[in-house]
Amino acid sequence: MNRIGDAYREKHPVKLTYLCKSSGLLAKGLAGGAIHADIYVSADREWMDFAVENKLVATDRISSPWGNELVVAIPKNSPLQRLDWQDLASDKITAILIGDPSTAPFGRYAKDALEASGLWGQVRHKIETRKNIELLAESLASSSPGTAGILFRTNMTDQLRQLHTVDKRLHKPIRYYMAPLNAAAGSAEIPAFLQFMQSKAARDIFRAEQFDVSAP
């Protein structure tokens, strides 16, 4: 988002402020009045539907311009060189970091994939949750060699190594949903920014960051 904002400000001299939390915590904060914003972006449809139900956004103003995929990663210094999906249940892995499924979409997708493949019951005792994906990536980087994490590809850092891409058939399609908040309907800058977010220039930036910019 910083790169998108920088590109937008080249022609629009405005101040942009980002609030990065899990989609669920953002949605709950907006609904409860603890968070004030102009645009809401959710990493799954469920929390955007929550925003609609709470009259935070209008259904006909929701767009889904990009997607992502789940990967299994380990600390960069881990001796593991290969890790298949089924290996998460083996002695190779002593702990598995995922997002909190109740508020973080990447955690929900991870749990869904583990359940769909029949692994959840075998690995549940290894599961450790984190509130957001940045915290998970940071925790994983400093974890013991027997720890693995399931996160979005785009949140990989140079302190992690990817060993597996999660089969997309094991979870719902990972799409991001974006909409202007009803409370900010009077701002003239919002439509221009939303239009830019779906422009070729923005798609090129998202593609470079390994997001899926194909149509849903």
C-alpha cells in the first residue's frame, strides 16, 4: 500500500494514512466507532459482508481487484530443505504459526486448508495463533528450526524461506475486497483514489509484489 500511495501522490498531493490490522479487528473497530477511515479493505468476503450488515459500506460499491495465495514458510536458518503439506503432521515440525481464524482471514484460510486435507486433528496441538500477519512473519523469523508458518505469499520476508505452496483447492479463493465507507461519502478524493487502485499502474505495482491481479 505504501508503493500505491507513493504512486498516487505523484499526481495528487494528499496525505494518506494506513491502519494495518487483521480484517476482523478493523471491521469490528469501524462498527464500534473506535476506528475512523475512508476506505476499508478486507482479505476475505466474510468481513466485508460484516461491514455491509453493519451499514458501513454499500454492496454495489465493493470491488475485488486482486488476490493472493497461501504458502508454508520456515525460518531462514532452519536446516529443513523440503517440506510437503503432509509433513506438518510429522515430527519434523513442532509448532505451526497461523493467524487467529476468528479475526484474521489468512488464519481462517489456513485452518480451512488443514481441515479439508484431514490434518487439523493431527496438528491442532502444534497450532499457535497470531493477531496479524506482520506479527506472524516476525515471530516465525525468530522461531526455533522446528517451527513452520502459514501465511500469504506477499508477506514473505528475507528472514523466511518458502517450502510449499498450499493447494488452492483446500480453501476458498483468496480475494481482497475494497469499498469506500458510507461515513466518508462526502470526500471528493475517495473516488479518485479508488479508481487509481484499479488502474494499470496500480495493477503493475501489485503484480510486482506477487499479488494475483487477474479477474475473480
